[in-house]
Amino acid sequence: MTSPKTPTLPYSPAQLGTQILIGWSGASPGERDTAFLLAYSLGDGTDGPEAGERAMRTALERSGLRVGGETLDATGMPNLPVKLLVQAGQAVLTLPHFKAQYGVPPEWLAAARAEGTVHAMFATRPWPGALPGQPVGEDQLRAFVGDPRVIASSAHCLLPVRSLG
């Protein structure tokens, strides 16, 4: 049995605008620490934030990610073109349309190595308030990643932690 696929529209990489990667770690009471990554756009693409949101959805779907669905467990999917390399205190996330490097804090690194996975969230909704080089407060981050509209319009993926050597 096959499932219907949503058609993806053409897009220009310039429509995606500035793409950012941010990470944090934490745990629910009684659970182990988990490492998280969030990839998002500032919404400053060539055709505005709405076109950028559509372009991001298309780019993610072409990468094999499901927008608005369950968390995709990529630990057993070596051909998925979404890769995470953790080396020398850096997390490098690579997708066909995006490559970013993020200097991770020691607690994030410890959680990622202990679990062997990172929970990644790829937002299609822009976040123009979280600018590069500016600190993002915990409340500000929680408000964005916890917004039901952001959650429902994002792709969620459990990525295996890879390293060199």
C-alpha cells in the first residue's frame, strides 16, 4: 500500500532567507538530558516571509522530512540526506539546502553523546526576532518552540550523532 504524497512546489534558495541553527539541552523530571537543535529562517528571503515559509516546507519535504507529522526516527535511515556531525565541540547539520555549524555547550555535548541522538526541529515559520549573534533567552526560545502553530508546521527528526574517527 502506498500513501499519497503532497506535491512540492519549485522554490529558489534565495526565498529561504537567512537560516539559523541553535541548540539547547534539558530534561523533563525523572528523564535524562536530551540535546535539541532548532533550524529556522529569519523570514528575510527575496519574496517575503510567506514565500519563505512555503520554500522551507518544500526544501524539507525534498530532504525526506515530514512537515507537521510525527517525529521521524532517522537512526535507521542512512540514506536520508539530513546529517549531523558532532566533533570538537561543534555540531554541523547538513541538508541539501542548508549547512550550519553551531558551537555547542558542554552539557549539550554530554547529552548528545550519552543518548547517541539529537532531537531536531526544522521550523517552516520564520522567527525574525532571533537574530544571529544576539542571545536568545530561555523564555523567548520556549515561547517559539512551544507555540502550537510552530510545532504543527515544523518537521521533527531524531538524528543519530555521528563523529569523525
